[in-house]
Amino acid sequence: MTALRVGFLAWAGLVALQPAWYLWSAPPQNGQGALALALTLPPLLLPLLALRTGARRALTWIGIVSLFYFCHGIVAAYAVPAARPIALLQVLICTLLVGALGWNAIAARRRAGAARPAG
């Protein structure tokens, strides 16, 4: 499986996790799950605009955005015990996403190095 595919699957997992978190697993105590979704989903969908310029660029943007979700997952895992399992899943998905970005960068360097003539 390629790094881009892993990255896009992690991105899709992060998008799917938000409704599962706020509407099912650990909804907000104030009952405003829809508001929570309205605040958490749009940033994850913004990189769709970058797909026109290339898959790698879109994945780079989602990697940057995912750092917020990583931090959110860490804080939620400690602050809201009921949300700990799903928060740690979010942390895992974000780690996978950023790892895929690194994997893609290393593969691109190797391809660039292999394309250069020796000498």
C-alpha cells in the first residue's frame, strides 16, 4: 500500500471519527453534538480544495490540520474519561496520517535520488 493511500485512508478515518465521537460514543454533556460537528468537520474538509493542485499537496494540508486533532485527542483523553478510547483512536489516526506524510517524503527523496545520474 502506498503512502498516499494510507494517508488518504487515515484522513477518511479522521472524518468518519468525528460523527462517531460527537453523536454516538461520547456526545457533549450539553447535548450539542451537531454544534461540535459543525466546528470539527469543516477544517477536515478544507484540504479537498487542494486536491485540484495535487494529491500530495492536499495530504500535506491535512497533515497540518491533523496536528490540531492530535492535540485535541491528547487533551480529551485526559480531561474526559468517557471519551478516552475514541480520543486515543483519534491520536492514533493522526499519528498514522503524519507517518504516511513522512513515508511519502522519504519515498519521493529516494525516487529523486534514483533519477539522478551517478557521477
